[in-house]
Amino acid sequence: PKSCQAKVRAEKSSGGRAIMGAQFCSPGHDSEITMNMMPSEIDGLAKLNLKSSYSSESTYEVAEMLALDRDGRSFLPMSSLTEQFDVKEASMQDPPFICTAIHRNTGVVRRVHSLRKPLGSERQEQLRSHVLRLQAQRCEGLAKILEVYEDARSICLVSENCTGGTVFDRILQRQYFAEQESAVLVRHMLQSLHSLHCADLAHGHPAPDSFRFQSDQTHSPLKLVDFGLELKVRLSEGMLEPTAADGYARTACLQLFEACRVVFCAPEVFRHLRAEPTGDAHTPQLAQSLSHAGYRTGRPQLRPVSFGEQGELLDHKLLTEAIDSHLDKNQDFGMHECLALADAWSIGAIAFLLLCGYPPFFAPCRRAIIARVEKADFSFDPPFWSKISEEAKDFVQRCLHGVPGRRLTVAEALQHPWIQSLAETSSCGSMLSSFALNLRRFYRTSLIETFTASSLAARLNYKAAFELQQHCKKADSSKSGFLNSTDLRQVLHTNGHPEVAEAIGSCFARALRHPGESYLDYNALFDSVRLRREKLLEEEIWAQFRDFDVACGSGAGQLPASRFAAFLSSTAMSSILEREGAPGGSCFSSPAQGNGLGGVLSEGKVVGFIEAATNMLQQLRSSARPAESENDSAVE
């Protein structure tokens, strides 16, 4: 395996000005970053001293050693997850599909990330292989994956729990924040991603909340805590993100539906989602789209076989090149280079945010955000960028190049003068007061978006979600596609959700005070609601399906057609379907066009849960959608 060792050191000195330095040590040893500035100039976040705190956490050490010693890193059965951990319910403010769990013996708190398996055995095997490679990573800037559990429906990653909050949390607690500190944070993010890239892995869509501080201590390290798995699986499907008529794919990536996250996504990601369906993630069509997008593929060129003097039938050098090419194509679901360059774009967008307080492509409507991203339409507005150095602007421009092949790679970004010198050419002093105001407004909007989507997903079935979306549309008198937070709260209060409206006001609007409004794309918001609802609903259906599966003595996530029919007509399933607006499940049990469940049942086949759940959820969405509904799509 390639070494992910990285060592960067930068120092600056100019007369009576502060001296500032940083150093990374190789993984496996204590990693230390020290910064020393005049006390009057800098405090808190900038005084980073990344020293591993595990030495004082013996309980954590023991638990980690047990995980590391597990023979072969094989996945554990999902049933043992609840035996070993007390899994807590996710809060309304947690990232989607994320919760915490407490180890029953050691008391250690872990982060649990649940990922639904994709359709198809080949893609599922790709996912397993990819997760195993992630589990093997032990770099300082990456949250360690300690255990992996799976069943027929999903995979759960159990990793160290980083409790120190996001970059937003740390900055907004501060009285002082300088450009030099932005450079330090960006370099830590680059180091984390570079560790992945050294192992032929990438993220694909890192956002500010992809990174968290390990603890709330001042010197806590910043770590990458998610690895873009949903996006990778989604891209590997090589098909369109379904539109309003079809619902969503099983592995739809929630980050592409929420405006405050999609703003950090690279333009080529949207282009790949629009590629024609092929059924194979490694087809020439995808390779051609990468070439058109300007990628430096570097794929070895095949040449005719030449027979040696001994009449050998194989050219060994050619065979080696072909094998290496095949292995490269299967790294990161065959999209390593695409995802690695998308990482650099996202870091450029995050750096922009950390320099002025707002993202480069932000707009109230998701459709407008995507249009700006695809055009690389951003500017350094003079009122907010007057104190920012030219080196910082150059770094952002080089990362946000619309042609991926002309963009800085993460390794190249680490060598940029702004990162190497830690903003040596920047002016002294704190950021403009507008920086904190802008950042607080953006952060508040993202929290409102996440909280509202989670709250409504727990309360509304598909039909009720569509109806509430129509009420938002009526309240949008200008037909702009968005509402401000005050108008959204009024719609929620009027339509029977006063507790959600009040929570938005008390938790966010007042706690993160800002003179301006937060604007929310209600189409994007309700796309997020339906995706979150789908996850909750599938968990309910799986619990009932699993009981029938175990009763049949299988446990493989499959039922004979006769038993599946009994499952659909069971009391528990009837209650679920009635609540979701499909009493009796008639849309499932009758023969249907295409690949619906009716055809499967009529043929007497064995029914797998993933295929069945995908069909059931799609038909529930279709039956609940108003005929006149016109829903915005994340990739239109």
C-alpha cells in the first residue's frame, strides 16, 4: 500500500510580528501541530496542538485494540450490534442515518453510520470491498472505523465518536478569527483527504460538516468523519437520479437534495448523474464522459501482442499493464480520479466560506445553486474580500476551476503558497465583522433545513408531505421556489405543526441571531423529507420482513412468493400500509407493469428484501403524488 505519510512545515517571521509554525508527523506516531502567536492576536482554535489524547483514555485504547485484533476484518452480523452496544435514537439535529451507541462493557461512545445496500450483488460486493479498505486506514486525520456490521438490508460502520463539534461551532464561539486560522483549518482538511488519496480512496463531496473536532478541548484534532459512501454507491449505479414521476433511487444521496450541502458539490458530479443508464459503472460511456470533462486519465495504452523468440503467447509487460489498469478502474467504484478532483473543488468551496462567511455559489433555490456551480460562477465581492490576501484568492480560483483536469489536486493544493506559508501575506487582525454575520446566517439556514426535514419526516407520510409542499407553493406568491424562515414557520403553524415552527424559532432563529432572514428552497426541503421518511419506513418494513425470514429458517433476506404474500397481508404490515395511504397493499399484490411486485408474485419467485422494498417504496411514492405536482429535481 502507498504511504500516506505527509510532513509539512511552515514558519514565518517579520520583525515584531508573530511567528507561526505547523508540522505533521507520520501516522502511527504522535501527531503534533503547534502554533505560536502574540496572545493579543490569536487564541483558542489557532493554538492547535494535535496531540493524541488516547493515552488518557485507557478504555478507548482497549476497545480499539480489540477491534484491530479481529481476525480478517470480517463483518459482524447485525444482530450482535445491539448485543454489544446500546444504540441511541438519532436526534432531529443529527446528520441523516447517523446515531451514537454506547458499548455495554467499556462504556465507550461510538458513532454509528447506517448505509442501505444498493441493488445488485456486484455493487454490494463493491461496497463491502470499499468499506474494508476504509476500515484498514489508520491515519491521524481520519476517524477510525472500528467495527462493521451487516445484514441483508444494510451495513453499519461503527467508528470513533468525535464530540468537539464542527468548524462552524468552533468559529462562532470565538471573538477573534483571522485568515491565518482559515489556512490552518483548510490545511488540516487537505491532509485528511490526502491520506485517503494516498490509499487510492477519495470522498467525492466533502462539506464543512464532514469534519469534526475529536473533542471539545482547545487542542483537539480535526478529523474527517464521513467518507462519501452514499455518493459513491449512487454514482456507481450509472443512471439518472429519478425525477418526480419515478421517485428516487434506493441509494439516492441526501447531500444532493439539501441546498446548504449541494453548494459544496463539484459540477462533474451532476454531469455524471445525468449520464445515460448503462447498468455498468465501468462502461466506455462513463470513461468518455470523464474524458470530455477534462480528466487526466493516464490509462496505459494497449498495443498488439508481439511473440517472443520462444513463441510466447503472452506479452508479460502488456499483461501487467492490463491487470494494473483493471485494478485502478475498481478503486473507489472505478471513479477514483473523478472523486479525488471533486474533493479539491469542495475544499476550494469550503476555503471560500472560511474566508468570507458565505459559500461561493449560494442562492436561495437549489436549481440556481446548481446552475452557478456548473458555470463556476463566483466572484470576490469587494466589501467582504477587501482584507483577504491575493494568495488566498489564487488558491480558491485554482481549486474551483470548472475543468477538472486544470484544477489543483489535493496534493498540489498542499503545496500552494497560501497553505505552505499559512497566509503569510495576509494582513494582521481579525476578519471583518461581516464574516461572523455571514457565517452565522449560513449555519442557521443549514440547521433549520436539517431540523425541519427530520421533524417532518417523522410526522408525515408521503401524501401529507406532498400536501404540505403544495401549501408552501401557495405561500410563495412570487413563485420564486423559496420561502424565508418566517413564512415557513407560518405555513407549518397554520397546517398543524406548531411545535416544529416554534422549535425553529427557539432553537435557531433566536440562538443564532442575525439581522437578515434565512431563505429555504421548499422543493429541496420536501425532497429531503421524503428521503428521510423512506429510510424510517424501510426500517419498519424490514423489522416485519425479518421476522418472517427467520421463521422460514433462512435469515438471508429472502422469502418464497407464498410467504411474501402472507407478509404483505400480516396485521403489522397492514397497519403500516394503511398509515402510508395504501390500505390492503393492493398496489403490491396485483400484477403490475414493468418490474413491480405483482409480476414477481404471479411468477412464484423468491422475493429478496432489497428488491421488494425498492418497489414498494417507489409505488407508495407514486400513489401518493398529486397528478399536477411538479417537483424540482436535484440534477435537472
